[in-house]
Amino acid sequence: VQLVESGGGLAEPGGSLTLSCATSGFAFSVSVLSWARQAPGQGLEYIASIFDRDNTSYADSVKGRFTITRDNIKNTIGLQMNNLKPEDTGVYYCVLGDDHNVEFLGQGTQVTVSS
């Protein structure tokens, strides 16, 4: 299994970033995939999961601001992050599975929200 995140970086409060995760090595189209993040000094927080194109779930902390997507042709998932806040700062991980059943995590990409 490989999960490779990209798209992290620095954004100002109120700005946007888009993360992407390229995957291989498993049956993508029938798998649950998620995004999780870890803020400095904090534990892992699951923020979004996607079961199929129309079946998604979000943590309250990102609901209405973040959107998770999947492409079953390219075997990728994405995370569109809008109206970013300083508390969104952290390392963002692509996850095969969800918070109830974690099968694999990517290496992560840093997101920093600061003016």
C-alpha cells in the first residue's frame, strides 16, 4: 500500500489550500478513505472520510469549510480547505480506513496557517 500526500504549505487566515493523495496497492474503489491531522502537541484528529462520492462525513471542526473528494479513475482523494484558521495548522495525513478501522497512513504533509 502507498499513500502519498501533496499540496501542503503556508496559507493566510481566510485562505484556501487543496491537498491531494495518490494511492496504490489496494482496491481503491471499494475502500473507505479519510484525512486526519495532528496539530503540534496534540493527538491525531480524523477530519473527513469518504465512502463513495455521495457518502461523506466531517468533524465538526471542519464542517462547512473542508470538502473531501475521490476519483475512482485516478485512485486519488482530495481535500479542499477553505476559510482556513490558525488552528487548522498541523500535519495532514491520508488514511486508508477511518477512525474505527485504520489500515494505513501516509507520511503526511505540513499545513501552516499564519499571517
